[in-house]
Amino acid sequence: MYERKIPELLDCGLAVSIKVIGGKWKAWIIDCIRRGVRRPSAIHKEMHEVAPRIINMHLKELEEYGLIYKKVYAEIPARVEYCFTEVGYSVLPVVDILEKWGNEHKEYIYQHKEGYQADSCPFERKTA
Amino acid sequence: MYERKIPELLDCGLAVSIKVIGGKWKAWIIDCIRRGVRRPSAIHKEMHEVAPRIINMHLKELEEYGLIYKKVYAEIPARVEYCFTEVGYSVLPVVDILEKWGNEHKEYIYQHKEGYQADSCPFERKTA
DNA sequence: AGCCATAGGGAAAAAATTTTCCCTGCCTGC
DNA sequence: GCAGGCAGGGAAAATTTTTTCCCTATGGCT
């Protein structure tokens, strides 16, 4: 296990939210589960560009935070499903809003970054 | 300059949003500017636990994305202020929502992570 | 000449995250 | 036997992000 060297400040709401859904793939995993893709192997197939190991790690993290919980069916072969807790459901609108804002502004951000030079500015410039 | 080895997928709204406000301190910087703390040195003082270098880098990134822009006053000593663009203003409600969600659930997440064991679960357990 | 403030960046170290590789175990089917 | 699917993790490498250290330049003050 990896041990942090610098303590996190989790008393701030912003930090908590970023921590929970800020991982590279966590929001996608949340989206998978929401769409009914609940089994690890199924999620792995959906996100074929991501290594299963990482998805497992993110799933575990989300489980630790209490956003999802694990149902282990006593079937053969082993069958596992991840479902949202109450708090897990409460994060869905937040994910939606992020998704929405990103989609509405991605072209702007793209183009701005393309055309960006240290001395160009969309508004006033070097006020005299 | 650092060059990425793995290209980013910025066609997804979620990725864009996380990229823009997901940095370790970017949301705080945005909050500073919103509260009227617009000069680099002033932001540095507000965020005294963060190295100025990082704040400068984040500011530059936010400027590249077109969320903020730089006003350079021809004064002595040099005077710089960062202000929101239209798109910058549009991200404020998103930040608010993250902050709000985090504050509402941080205790839960805290406690859950504390008491977490691989085989405890707040709901059903190991469905037969 | 010092030292203060302003704004800013290069280089490298440190830390954190992500990724790859390979292993455990169970069972099914061939 | 061997191969496949299932769920999962340890160790180390690779990548990315964050941090520290030190530098640029301007001008004011003593």
C-alpha cells in the first residue's frame, strides 16, 4: 500500500468533491454503474482502454468512501455487483453538471488554448 | 516545458471539467478571484501554504483555458489583476455545487473511510 | 551597495497517480 | 491435463503533478 507523505485537507468541501470524483476515471465508473453496468468484468469491457487493475482500485476507493457498495452473490462463478448508496446517488447530479458544463464549453476552451499566446487577450489589454 | 506522453481525451465534457477545475488548487484560486483577491501577490498571501510558483502555473493554465484574463496596469511597481471571462463566470456555479456537495457529505465520507473494512457494508451483505 | 516589493519562469526533486506485469484463487468446459 | 472466465491484489515501472530552489527583471527606499 502507498502511504501519503503530505496529509490531505479534507475539511473543505471542494477538496472532498475533487477527491471523490476527481480521479482519472472515477466519473466514468460512476457513469457505468448508473447505466446499469454493475459487474467488474462488464465495466472492464466498457472501459476497454483502461487497465482492469485501475478500475478495481477506483471501485475500491469509491466503496471506501461509501458511494457504492458491493453485492457478492453466492453463485458460481463468483458474481459481484456494485450499486450506489444513498450518498452515491446524491453525487449523480453533480457529475451531470460537470458533464454539462464541459460539453457546453469544450470548444471554447479548445480554441482558446490553441490560439493562446502570452500576450493575447479576449478583452481589454494592458490598461494604460 | 513538460510534454505529455499520453494524449488527453478532451472531447468528453467530464474530462474537460475535471481538467479545468480538478487541479490541486485551481478551485481555490477561482474562489480567491471571485472574492476580489485578484493580484498574484495577494493570492499568494491568501494561500500561504501553497508555493507561489504553483499558483502562477495554475493562473497561467486558467488563462490559457480562457477562464480568466490578465489586466496589466502600466504602473510602477508592475500591477497585474486577473479577472473572469464570461466562461470563467459560468464555472462559478459549478464550483459552488462541488463545494456544497462536499460539505454536505464530508462527515459521512470521513467516517465511512474510517470504519471501512473489506467486508463491512452499510446495506445488504452477501446476498445468498 | 544593500533589501524590499512587484511578476514570473527554468530545472530538478519529490510526491502522487496511473499503468503494466504477473500472481492468487475459484469453477467450467474440453 | 490445459484453457477459459470470474474477482482481485502485490510490486515495480512509467507518467503526471506538485513542490522546492534559485534565477530573471523592474523600481523604491536607506
